[in-house]
Amino acid sequence: MPDVPASRPSGAAALVPDSLPRPGGVLAGQRRAVARALTAVENGLPGADVLVDALYPHTGRAWRIGVTGPPGAGKSTLTDRLVTAFRARGQTVAVVAVDPSSPFTGGALLGDRVRMDGHAEDDGVFVRSLAARGALGGLSEAAEGACDVLDAAGFDVVLVETVGVGQGEVDVAETTDTTLVVLVPESGDAVQAMKAGLMEVADVFCVNKADKPEAARLVRALRATLHLRPEGSAQPAVVTASALAGDGIDGLVAALDGHRAALAERWDEVRAERLRRRVRRLVEGRWRRAFWADGRAEALARAVAELDPSERAPHRLAARVLGE
Amino acid sequence: MPDVPASRPSGAAALVPDSLPRPGGVLAGQRRAVARALTAVENGLPGADVLVDALYPHTGRAWRIGVTGPPGAGKSTLTDRLVTAFRARGQTVAVVAVDPSSPFTGGALLGDRVRMDGHAEDDGVFVRSLAARGALGGLSEAAEGACDVLDAAGFDVVLVETVGVGQGEVDVAETTDTTLVVLVPESGDAVQAMKAGLMEVADVFCVNKADKPEAARLVRALRATLHLRPEGSAQPAVVTASALAGDGIDGLVAALDGHRAALAERWDEVRAERLRRRVRRLVEGRWRRAFWADGRAEALARAVAELDPSERAPHRLAARVLGE
């Protein structure tokens, strides 16, 4: 393990397959090692779990910010502005664009990260799209594993940008420290965000395209709705910005900083809770793969084929498969 | 079982708790029994699984059409037009509006079914929102269970309208016979739909608001992209409509009919495959609830709290919880 500093536990690192980058390379922030580790996590390559486990004790230093909201809200432009703002105060930044791509499109639609080109020459910025097709534990585990890699590699801020509004986005938002929900003053957006459950996970709301006349109305509607949140839960900040013009970014960063400061007070508890949730998800994924791999998928197919249609009953069949 | 016709299996019906409607009432199409059965499925009330099992052998007659697409695409208006079209040819129609509501908003945002008021006096139409907060097996099982109830109750067509674009919508789409994806000629929509995996599940695309100048471009882009689908997979139809004006509805219905006719040729196979997938999902849900209820959630919390942070490793912990 020549490249693993002696002060770091080498036991776990020793188990990482040779096909994967050394944990030490990631910890040293070597860009090639980081990129290869992300590929391993994204595709669920053999040993990716061991690699993440080896890196995990070196995580917890980066600030993980989820950026989510409906299509067309201007998330990418806003993310780009945030990168510039964090860089201006000397922080290094990684951006993970999570894309729930499908086997059919094969991730071919990724790569509209052109806006990030302004940071292409900056070693303090790392941009990566994540399709997460083969990841162990699905999209949110891939995103969380990617954040672990970038956190362990020493980035100060990791921005996780998700596409769309749905359960996948909510799941990913639950793995970050601070969740920024971007909305635009167009009819229905706030309602859609609430329907998708983004209201619960939002720590900061940013009403983008705030130069539009309906922006003030959306801000009011948001604040009114937020009062419906249960007693005792933290009230998310609501700020306005115009990402394209670059207006309001300072206020947005201040709101994000405010949430981080509040989080710092109960950081250990937050980390432990997140680990619990993650292990639950991993346990379920491991069980699922093992259970169906053991001939049970075929047995179920036979049972369905052989049953008389009048005897088919989904719940009873499920109980039978489990031997209940 | 006075209300269960003798020709129907009464064994399963006998196990349905008295707090739930009799299967016979649903099979007779009694609206109150149907509404109560849907409530049971939506909230995962005790015995809802037995009720669905009892109804299941009487399903397979209704045509289940999923209507999905990004927010603002005009799904509700188009659904309303389809109801009118199906009614005009004498078919009875049920509409299930699936809403991934959250505990916080409590489904308060449901109920924008005002447009359906035109059918309020029509006994051949049944409209129901589904929040699916407590459903066994999640949103897609709730939607599928609701379709079973409405199918068994004798509706000819069941339209399942989903909100948003995400994994939840794709999951629900997989439970219907024909999936209609509604898009509007606004930048990014087609790309968003593809990213969310709707491209795979679409059987018919409808470009709504087709009077807009960009509509022709979207149709061309869709057709070009569809050529990327794997060899041998069926090519979805692409039609245009203007739901608000009522234009293009005949063509849309013809495209949907075309898909149904193709499906009829391999109906038994489709039904069996869907049942297999559903049982898998139910097995996983049952196992998950039983596993964590058995003191394991608390044991995991203790393990995380007691571990030295340098020893924390998500995948190793998951293996330990499973006793691997």
C-alpha cells in the first residue's frame, strides 16, 4: 500500500481489488483516481463497496448541497453561479449531476454541462455526471457514494444537482446536508414541488427568474404554505435570484450558510441518522439481490404460469414465495 | 355471503374483514362499495390485500391506460377529453389521479378535478384521486390495486393519470396496459421525458398544444429519437392534439386503440408478466416490513451509535445486519 499514508487504516484498503483505484490516490485528491472511483461507484463495479467503506471514515468534512426542482427552473445555471461564488471565497467545489438515465437512452443525453466550461481550467472544480445504471442500492446510493469519494478527496463543497421532480430526487435530497429547491414563477411549479414531496426536504427555497412579475406572488405563496409545516420543524429560508443575470447569489449563499451553521450544532447526530438510513437501504438491496438470485424468480414464474387464472391472487402468491 | 354470486369463489371473499366492503358489492358495481374498496387499498387498511386477492380473478377485462408526462403538459384536460370520447362510444370510464402526496401536505393539494365536473352527473364515469400514503407496496401497488377494484367493478376503461416525471411515474406506467406520454412543444420537455425513462414505457406519444409553432419540431425530434430504440421493440405512435380546443382527440384514440389491438395478441403473456413483477414487489415489501419490525432497526441504531467513527463503513454494516 505505498500510496496509503500510514496514519490511515490500511486494512480496508488492502481489500480493494487491483482493478479499482487505491483509496490513497483518492485521499490524495488525484483526479484520475477520483474519476475512476466515481466510475466504480456509478456502475457498481466489483469492490466498489469495499472502496467506499475504506473512504468512509475520511468523509464528513465536505458540505453536500443538493440542488433540485422542476425541469426548466434554471438549476444548472444557478449551480454554475454557486460554483463561482464558492470558488471566490477559496473553497474547492465538485458538482455531481445526477441523471436518472435509462438503459435505452444510455446516458446519451448527459453532457449538457457546457455552462460549466467556464471552470474547465480550474483545478479547484470537478464536474461529473452520474447515470447510476448499475449502482448497488440504486440512484441515491450512487449519489451518496460519489459524494463520499469527492468528500474524501478533499473537496470543500459537493453540489448534487438532480433532474426532474420525483421520488428519486427526494431520495437523493435526503442524502445531502443542505437541500436547495429551485422554483420559477410559473403557474403550478410550487404546487408540483409540494406534490412531489420536495417541500419536506427543502432547507432553502430559491425563486429563480425573480425578474418575472409573478415572482413576488410565488414567494408569498411559498411562505404561506411553509406555515403549514409541523410545529417545531425548522422553517426553510425563501430567497429570490436571477441566475442568468447573476442577481441574488450573495443572498442565496448566505441562506445556505445559515442552514449549514444550524446543522453544525447537531452534526454528529445528523451523520449517524444518515448512516442508519443508508445501511437500511443497502441491507434491503443486498437481500433483494440474494433472494431472487436463488432460483426464486424462476419458481415464481413457474407458479404464475401453472396457476389457473381463477386461482391467481397477488398477495397470497407473495406470502407463498416468502414461505409464510 | 348473500351478495356474492354463487358462481364466484366465496372462499377468498369470506376472509375479507367485515370493516371492508364485500367483494360482491364491488363486483356488482355498487359505487359505495367501490369507493370504500379504493379507500382500503389507498390506505393499506387491514384486509385490503385479501380484498384485492378476492377481486383479482375477476380482473383483466378493463383497458388500463396510464397518462403521464411533465407538469403543465395538459394531462388533466386531455384525460377529460378521452373520457368524453370513450363515453361517446358507450364505454364506461374510471379515472384514477395518482398523487405522490407527502405526509406534510396531507393530500390537501388534491382535488383539482374541477374539469371532471362535466361528467359529475354521468353514472358511467367514476373519478378518484389516490394519495397512497399508507399503501402496502407503495404507490404502484396502490395504483394497481385501485385498477383491480375498478376493473372488477366492470369499468371498460381505467385511466391512470400521474403527476410529475420521475421513477414513481415510470413504476406506475409499468402497471398499465397502454401508456400515453403527453408532451408540450416547450424546450426541454422531450429531453426531460427521456431522462426520466418515460421513453421506454411510452406506447403512444401525444404532443399537446399542437397549435404552437414548435410542435412540428418536437414531433420530428421524437420520431428521430425513437429510432434509437433497440431493434425489435415496438415503435410507439406519435400524434398531435390540442386538448383545450378538442382537436386531434380522434387520432389519439385511434393510436391508443392500435396499441390495444397489438396487446390483445399476447394478452395472457402480458398479464402473467405483470403479475410476476407485482408479486416480486409485494414480496420485497412484506419482507422489508417484517425484517425491520423485528428489533433490527433498533439494533442498527445502537451499532451505529457505539461504533468508533473510524470504524464506520456502510457496506460492512449492511452485511453485518444481514448476518453475512
